[in-house]
Amino acid sequence: SSGINAEYGKEEAHLMKNIRHSGMLHRAFSLFLFNSDNQLLMQRRSAEKITFPNLYTNTCCSHPLATIPRETDPVTGAKHAAIRRVKDELGITDIHFEDIHFMTRIIYFGASSDSTPTCTNNAAQPTWGEHELDHVLIVKKDVSFAPNPNEVSETRYISRSELSELLADSDQFPITPWFRIIANSMLAGWWDQIEQIERLGDDEIHEFSFPPK
């Protein structure tokens, strides 16, 4: 089940000692926003982020809150959280619930460090990490945005043909582990059929990586 078993604060849920000790898993969403030219809006996480600062990633990634009743349901809660967070991070106010397509869920682990973040089980011993049940969401809509510099240091639209180039150049485009996992496994297929995106989701939980014991 992807329901709520316990409530934890943001810091507690991201501490590697908790993830390693108990396998603590928390809910998240990853939103991919495409414009009418089928370009994906990406962001670079600000240097102020606790986990994975300065890395490029998809449009918006964050967490539903157990303290907000409409965000407690697994899928509809993720959608409501996405609406809240795209406004906070990017100043986007014209995404509505019905615009958001739920695609799937993934479980992954990622250790955050000052060097190269990794989603392998051979990570160093950083303080922070992610171990998420991540609800993947897609929107296709033209929007206006004004990034919050405390959250986002850069934005850019990329085309389908630019994806492989971005994934291959980790020096110029360091990316988050969840974006790499989704991009390498699912994103291209969805992108190629973006006009039929509402038909492509599934109810599976795809497991990719786990914290070391």
C-alpha cells in the first residue's frame, strides 16, 4: 500500500541514518511539464537545497504533506501537492487538478553528497538522502513561471532530441538520481506518445534501488 503509516518531518525523513537503520520510505511526487512544442521544462535545484543542491531535474519534485488533508490520498494527494509546490518553486498558478496525469510510481534510493550523487548501494556515508515512493505526474500545458531563487537557480526547456545529450554529460548537467532513473526507463516512451498521455499510465510500483543495510 502507498498509504500513510506514520508522519515524519522533512529533516527526519531525509537523514541517511534513519534511511539506513529502518529503511524509512517517504511519499513524493515528480512532475514533468511539457509545453505545446513538446519541450520539457527542467529546473536546476538551488544551492540552498538540503538534498541534491545544484542538480538539474524535472519540473518540480517534492512531497505531499500529511498535515494537509487533501494531500493524504496517494494519487490525488500527490496531484494537490504538485499544484502547491509548482506555485512555491516556480510561481506557476495555472496548473489545475484536471491538467495532471498520474503515470506510475517508483521506489528508489539516492544518497546526496557534496560530490557526485548516486543511486547505487555503494554510496559513501553522506548525511542526507532520499528513499522515496515517488508518484510520477505529467502535464502538457503552456504556462507562465517566475522561479523562486531560494528553490530554483535555473530553468530551461529541452526537446526530446536533447535528452540523451543531457543524460550523457554529467559534468555540465549533473542530474538528480530520480530524474536519471525515470529518464532512462520510462520518459522517452511517454514523450514519444505525449499526445495520448492519458492512456499510458499504470498502477504498478516499479522498484529500482534500495538503501544499503
